[in-house]
Amino acid sequence: VDIRRRLQVRSAVEVVSSDTGVSSDTQETPLLLKAIKGESVERSPVWMMRQAGRYMKSYQDLCIKHPSFRERSENVELSAEISLQPWYSFKPDGVILFSDILTPLTAMNIPFDILPSKGPIIPSPIRTKEQIDQVTAFDPEQGTAFVGETLQLLKKEIANQATLLGFVGAPFTLASYIVEGGSSKSFFNIKRMAFSQPEILHALLQKLADNITDYMRYQADNGAQVI
């Protein structure tokens, strides 16, 4: 799917429609967003957790061509295409940004990777004050511009026919990966930090909370209606 080509066609249709006084975009609030706001809805909105992913043949085929998860989630065209695969197939009431909760970490000076066999890997887990001091504030426009571009593409493509959902990780969830160095079943290191060095953990959580707040604002500014 050539997402940018689709949008060029849509833009041409919108120009013709505006000339005839008919808009191709619906201005009505999407059903899922109406329900979230507590407004009356004609039916229950439908959106599925892990909506885009392994169960779709189109996604499986794309993974063969692009095996790196980071490429799939950080390349604008690929992320938009994956986000829209369920929309084209099932027309759910929500379209969620295909991304990962660790996506902003690189821009915070926390290197990471996502390996097919192991999942998220953070080579240098953060467990000391000195390491936390190296965690930087980040400008989403500079560090995660691809996220904003993807959201803008999605906004144009779904044209308010579904609610556009952003995607971020909560500070404690991010901290668990950062302190453990990846996935964990016991969460030994972050639990030890919480009980023996709570001030260290609080300092990390505060930095993450500040950065994620800016990240959420950035996503909302670029079209996300719900996060």
C-alpha cells in the first residue's frame, strides 16, 4: 500500500468535493470518542487490543520484507500502513498508532533495541543516580518527528471516520524496562530499587513523567484524539 499515494488521491477528491459544496470528511465526532466523552451513542464502539499484528496475513508478509520491529514502527510509511491494515479490513471504531512504548527512549539518551527472539533490550540498565543524571529531556519534534508525521497521515486517511489513538508508555512501565534492562518475570532490580533507594527511582520516574507528558502533547498536536 502506498500511503502517500492514497492521500494524494484523497486530497484531489476533497478539492473536487469542496468545489461542489460537499465535504468528503465527516465532521461528526467519531463514535469511540463520543463514548469516551460520555455522550449518547447508538451502539457500543469496537476497538481491539493489539489490533494490528501477528494474526493478519498482510502484517506477516510485511514482517518478512521488514524484519526489524524498529524499522516497522519508526518508518512513517510502514507504521501508517500497519496502523491502517485492520481499518481497511474491518473498519473498527478506533485506529491506533503502530509504535512501541520504548520509542522515545533513544531521544532521552537511553539506547535500546527490539530483538525478534528476546524482545526489548536495553544494553546499559539504569540503576544509579549518575546514570539517571544522563537521562535527558527530549524535544519530540526533533527526536520522534516520524511519530508526528505518521499521525498526520493517519488523520488524513481515516478522515474522522474513526477515533485516532496515540500510544505511549506510563512512567513506571518504562522504568521497569530501563532498570531491568528488558523484559522480566520477577522485576527484582526495580523492586530492590523501590525499597532500598526510593529517591533514585523517584528521580527516574520524574524525568520519565516530564518527558512522556511532552510526548503526549506532541501526539495530540499531530492528530491523536485519545492516548
